[in-house]
Amino acid sequence: MNETINLMMNHASVRKYKEEMIPKETVEKIVYAAQHAASSNFVQAYSIIHVTDQALKEKLAELSGNKHVSTCGAFLLCCADFKRLAHAATMHDKELVADTMESLLVTTIDVTLLSQNIALAAESLGYGICYIGGVRNNPQQISQLVNLPDRVVPLFGMTIGVPDEEQLVKPRLPVSAVLHENTYDGEQYTQTLPAYDETMREYYKTRLTNQKDMTWTGSMADFLSVERRMYLQEVLEERGLLRKQ
Amino acid sequence: MNETINLMMNHASVRKYKEEMIPKETVEKIVYAAQHAASSNFVQAYSIIHVTDQALKEKLAELSGNKHVSTCGAFLLCCADFKRLAHAATMHDKELVADTMESLLVTTIDVTLLSQNIALAAESLGYGICYIGGVRNNPQQISQLVNLPDRVVPLFGMTIGVPDEEQLVKPRLPVSAVLHENTYDGEQYTQTLPAYDETMREYYKTRLTNQKDMTWTGSMADFLSVERRMYLQEVLEERGLLRKQ
């Protein structure tokens, strides 16, 4: 339809990169463009740590369980940030209230709007990217490594680099399963999900790497029937992003 | 730099639209393209309700405190959704665990990645957009109006339409205040924030509508020194997105 939409449609996570660092000026340009995403009441409650130190990248790769964190052209740590806003409040002798569920949603949404712009801006320049949720494996240790103050917490990371692999685009859920008109239609799932399973089984069987016999609902059922990262509530409380219960 | 980055740099929220509905097929194309955003472990934990019913749009405008919800060309309600995944789990005789802080972050991030793609896709087609956080003013009533089942919760909305106003792009924080190298730099705020305040004072004084004498830190200090939407934790618990404490 147009360049931007084509770019979106061609997204696939890239985990193998050429040994080519992304110049700092390019990362700055990408982040600055991305900052033009909307922000809830213009709070801009985010920070990005661009990790250029190789030893640090290797530690972060280990702590997040993703080897390509150490081999990518730029690793970005995407953080919820109310520290800057606490500073703003102090300038006006006010006390910041930013330890509620509302403020947590606001900062999470803000960081993510920014980050998806970063992803697309990077891809528009020919780079490949991969989000790193594994950052939430060790949020406290990672925070210490990059000296995050209180009120700042890493939510996820992003690797960016010159692609050294080709990946097929994964088929998404049919749009009819995601987009409802006026009223939520849950009845459809008895039909749409088995049909999507067939599409995904075919994809997993024939994709370029890591072929397997698997369905989407099957892998989701396995993955989501286990409690994960149960320490996160406490981490958010300790870092000052949520009030202690 | 390129079409996609130019598009990003020119984002400004649009609240006044021409009386021109967006065809359903166009909304479908936009959402389908947007679905190609990354998704944490490919859970795709989101749903979008496209509200086409005018009476419903008017009720939602009232409940979210945003008049342009009723006058836009398409209103989208952007929802966290684990209902579809609960269905998937049931298909395999498993029980879904999706009421933890981790799962809340996953779905919030997933919805937001999708939504920022929707925003950019819409803008790439010449439409204007505005995020509607006001949806969180009345999440339970809004959920009832569009028949959201348990495990689904509206996080924000988006108005899309043919712009009927021109808006200047708001100056963002300097990139140096947002992008840190290897270590978080909070010391800078004593300098960067007053400088940004001057930029914003000039912007607010000279922008096209709603001119005022205001700084960024001043408005943030006022806005963020008050508790907001304190019922959200309970709403998330009641709708099955968080375990009751």
C-alpha cells in the first residue's frame, strides 16, 4: 500500500547480525524520531540505555538469556522512568505520585509506543531488530549494572543490527479474530483458532530454521499454563514504581 | 531521512475530523498490517473493537471524556485480551495462568506495539489519530457496552479520521535527556529540564490553539502530584487480569 505499511508487513525478528556497530549518531536519530510518538498527557515517562560497552553487553546477554544481545550492532534497554518527572516535581515543590496501577500503565504504554517507533525507524534504515523480554529475568541485577536510580525499571530490551540471516514473516492471527465490530465476538474462536493452527503447523514445518510439528494453540497452552516471573510485583514495589501492598 | 521516519517526526494528535467515516476494509487493512508488530512469545494477547455504531460512539465519548470519540471516522478500543488464549488452553486441557504482573505487562506491551503500528499505518494513509487514555475513566462500564468477556480489559482507545485542523508538532525532550550511554545519567536534569522548559514555554505561547504561559516541568508537577484512577487495580482483578490480593 505504501512504504510504511510494507515495512510493517515485512517484520520478522532478526537474531543474527553482521559484526557492524551502529554509529551513535544513527541511534540518536532513530530515538529522536521515535520520541515523536504520542505520550499520555505528554509525560514522556521513559528512558533508553544504549549499551555500547562490550563487557556490559555480554553480562546483559547472560542475564537476559539472549546471546544476540552481545553480538548485535546496538543494544537498547527500554525503561519505565518516573525519575525525571520526580525531578520536575521537586523543581516546583511538589511531590510526585507515580506508584499506582494507573502510573504503571502510563509509563509501560509510553515506553512501548516509543519503542515500536524505534523498531520501525531502525527497520526503515535497513536494520533488523528483536525485542528482548528476557530483560525481565533479572531486572534488579540489570538495573544495578547500568545504574538505574529508583523510579526507573527496565521493561524490555531491543537488539538492532545489520541482518545476517533471512527470516520468513510469521503468519498472524486472521484479522477477524482480533478485530471485532461494536461487540466482542468470542464465539468465533471454535472456528478461527483451529484454522489458524493449520496455517501455523504448515509454517513451523516449512520455515527456514528450527522446523517443528506444532500448532499455535498447542504452544500457547504449554507456554501459558506455568507461572512466570513471579517476583515482578515485588521488584516494581522495591524500585518505587508501585506502592507496597 | 525516509518516508517512515518523516511520518513519525510529523506526528501530532488530531482531535477535529471531517465527517467522513473510514471504510471497514481500510480499518481491516490497517489492523492486519499492524498485527505484524512483534508479540511476546507470539501470544498476540490483544483485541481491537471497531466501534461503528453512532449511539455507542456517543456513549463512549461521554464515558471517556473525549468528545471527538463521537465525531471521528473510526473509533478503536484497544484491549488487553487473554480470553482467546484461555480458549486455546482449554482446547488442550490446560489451565491458563494469566493473572500475574508478568502477564499484565506482556499484554499491555503487546496491545501497545500493535496500536503504535495502527497509528502509523493510519497516518501513512493521510489520516490523523489521537490516543484516548480517558477510556480508563470508566473501564467497567465501557467493557459492558461492547460486551467484553472476563480476561479482556480496555487499556486505551484511538480516534482516527480525516484531519480538519492543523497542529504543530510539539517539541520533545532533548534526545540527550532520554538516551543514556551505558549508565543512567540523572545529573543532567538540573540543566536539560530548565532548557526544555524554555522551549516549551515558547511553544505553548505561540501554538495555533489553546495558547498559555506554561512550562513542561510546571505542568507535569501539577498533573502528577495527584492520585489518579485508583480503582484500576481492582478493575484488573475483577476482570481476571490480576490475581486478587
